[in-house]
Amino acid sequence: MELNEGERAMLDFERSWWTEPGPKEAAISEQLEMSTTRYYELLNELIDRPEAESHDPLVVRRLRRMRDRRRRSRAEHVGATSEEHS
């Protein structure tokens, strides 16, 4: 299954959003015409698809690494918080 135009646009956006002026959230709304919450929901699903990695392997791998770091950080924080309350 190939990526649709919107999915390709999301990956292309992730490749270069930081070169645009203003906050990322505003650029998501303006350029992709969706809420930030919906954008991240779709993006997290998208980066797990092999077609996304084929389209832009560097961006997809970078996004996966960032997601994994955030998940580990949250898990460590939750673990530390629960230990404090024991």
C-alpha cells in the first residue's frame, strides 16, 4: 500500500518544519489543516509503516528514535514516582 498525499505531506513537513518561522503547532494548522493532537496521532501510526520508511528513511528513523526516547523517559519518570510513594 502506498502513502497518500496527506501522509507524504506529513513526512515532508517533518523534514523541514524547523526552517519555517513561528511555532510548529501553527505550521501544522496552516500547512496541514489539522489539529496538533490529530497530527501526532496520525504521525505515530504513520512512522510504523514500511511505506513511510521507504519514502523518507532518515526522517522516519529520527521520529522513531524521538518517540522511543520520550516513552523511556515517561516510563522512568512513572517508575521513579511510584518508588517515592512506596
